[in-house]
Amino acid sequence: MGGWEDYKYPIAMVVLQSGYAGVALVTRAAMLQGMSPPVLVVYRQAVATLAVAPVAYLSRRNSGGPSLGLRSFSLIFLATLIGITINQNIYYEGLYLATSSTATAVANLVPAITFVMASVVGLEKVDIRSLRSIAKIAGTVICVAGAIFMALLRGPKLLNAQALPVTESTIGPEGEHWLQGCLFLFGSASLWSIWLILQVPASASHPDHVSLSAWMCFFGTLQSAVVALFFEPKLAAWTIHSSFEIISCLFIGIFGSGVSFFVQAWCIAQKGPLFSAMFNPLCTVIATILAALLLHEEIYVGSLIGAVGGLYAVLWGKAKDCQVMNKETDTVIADQL
């Protein structure tokens, strides 16, 4: 194997996290223009369903895979409820109340939470005598510290400190609501970790990743619509007022849900939930820089240290993990020979 086989999963996750950074920025910009967060979740999932469903139908018609059983239905429905409906609604609230860079920084907690959950349910083996486990634990701890440092300890301003005055309608309701936004984002990170764990049995029960993504988007549309109708019963909240809002719904729907769910499920099925979660800090670095340049969000010393430190810690832990895995594989092959 080697070559492309060794790098296709990391490359896929790098592209995915870059896209997530764009989704976070576009989503926040759309909400600052007046779009309701619950309604935006519905439109996101509806667009994703329309984009993925035809592909899933053609794929299953050609392959003739197994139909969706009761166990698969239950797992997908539960994973959708936790990871899409509830998670995205509280994430959008946190994104609106805080900033794009803060939202992606708090998402760095996902590897740590996922590591703990995966260890508890037996998806990740922990041996304190193993360098591989020590590398994972060390990278996770530093990553958590970086996320908390970035989210809560801002420090002096580095960029946009001398920017022209910007109205609240442009930068959002920061200040007294910022800590509340962080709490929403912390809750979202926990739900995201649970969603990653649930995708393991869901993918095993329904191994067609395109079909799995389509069902998640469809269930997400129905569930999110119920939630949105409860919070936004008036028709005015559902009205799209600009071409930017249309483009935003299309982008976050097609990439943020449709494409990302497929890539996420594929990588998790092959490499495990922790592998997917470990690339989250990359999204933080990209979103922090783009938010400062495009949305005029301020960059703080804490933000920079948290983003760079968290990314370095995770990549270091993953590199050590891969080195130890290669050594263990070589040892097993040598023993067999």
C-alpha cells in the first residue's frame, strides 16, 4: 500500500476542516444579517438533503445494498437528533453570541471529550505504559488547555485593535453575552463528540456512507423544522431577503452537511472517531485568521497562542501515535517472519 493510502485520510480531514472554517464564517455573517439560527439549521439540512439524496439513490440502485433496518434507523435517528438537531441549534446560538474564532477554538475540546468517551466505551485503548497512549493523552491535555485559554483568556489585542468603529450589527452582540455564547459552544462540543461516537455503530449497521449521509440530512431536516416552528412560528422569520443569504444556505448545506457528513463517516469508519476529532484545531487557525480579515473580528494574544499551541499539540500527538503504530507493525511482521 503506502503512498496515497497513507495520506488520503489526513488530506480529506484537512480539506474538511478548511471547509468547516468557511462554514463558520458564512453562517455567522448570515445570522448577523438577520437570519434566524433555528431557521438557518432547517435550510442547511434541507439543501443538504436535496444535494445528497439523488446521489444516494443512484448509488444504492447500482450497488443494491441492504435496506434500512430498525436498528440502523434507530441509530441514525438518534445520532441525527444529538449531532445535528440539538447540536447545531445550540452551536448557532453560541456562534452568534460569541465570535467565529471562539466557536472554532471551543471545538478543540472535541478531541479530548471524544478521547475520554471512546476510551470508556472501548473504541480507544489506553495503556499508560505505552508511548502511543501517552502521546494521545499529552496532546489531548494541551489541546484542551489551548481551547480554554483561547476562549476565556483573551489578553492584549493583536489585530483590528485600531480598526474603525464597527456597529453591533456588524460584529454581533459581544460583551455581556459572550460568556453565554461560550457555554453554548461548550455544550455543542460535548454533543459533537457523542455524535462521532454514535457514528461508529451507525456506520457498522449501515455501511453505505452516502446513504447514511442522506438519511442524516433528511432526519435533520424534519427534526430541525419541528424545533424551528416552535421558536419561530411567524412566516417573516423564514423569509430570505438577499442573494447572500441564498448563497449561504447553499454553501453550508451542500458542504457543511452533505459533503462533510460523507467524509466524516468515511474517515470514522476507516480510522476511528478520535482520528476525525484530532484535526479540529486546524479549523481554529483558519477561522481565526479569516474572521479577522473578513469580519473584522479582533485577534488577541490568547487567541493566537491557543490556536497555534492547540494545533501543534494535536499534530505532535498524532505524529507520535503514527510512529509508534508503525514500530508495532514492523515488530509484529518481524516476529511472524
